[in-house]
Amino acid sequence: MTRINSRAKGARGERAWRDALRAAGYDARRGQQFAGGTDSPDVICEELHKFHFEVKCVEALNLENAMNQARRDAGDQKRPIVAHKKNGKGWLVSMPAEVFFQLLRGDHL
């Protein structure tokens, strides 16, 4: 059995989410290689600058842990978003309910 390099897998997932944002018409880039800090978002999109994207590509995601990480890293100024997917599946996006309701109301985030 081949050992999976989790750092490389994480980078592939970040590139895939960046590409999904680009395909949707947004200018996005990976975050770590530019900012370098542990709290920098996995993917940066200036048009969506109020969101902190935490990207997870795993088969068994602990969503609560991922959201806690996104919340912690987002701080008070950004809304936490977890973009996640399993192998061979499409992207899912998870966010706190209050962020979802703000989006539905069309609030300026």
C-alpha cells in the first residue's frame, strides 16, 4: 500500500477548490504559499474577501473539527467556510447557519 503524502494531497485539494472558484468566474489563488501563516486561508479570493476558506479533501471528514479550525482562523472579520469533497465526488460547502441566512437575505458581508 502506498503512503499518501497529506501535505501534497492538501495542496491538490486547494488547487482543485481554487480551480472550482475560477470556473465559477472568480479570481482565486492558493493562500499558504503567499501568506505563509498558519491562519492564512487555504484559498484566497479577493472578490469574496469576507470569507475564510478551509479546504478539506478527505474520505472521512470530521466537519465539526474542520469548522472549528475555519472559525478560529477566520477571526472576527471573516465568515468561515469549509469546502470539502471526497474522491470522485463533487464539492460541498459548509458554513454556519447565520452566514447562510445572511447570504439568503442578501446582506453585505
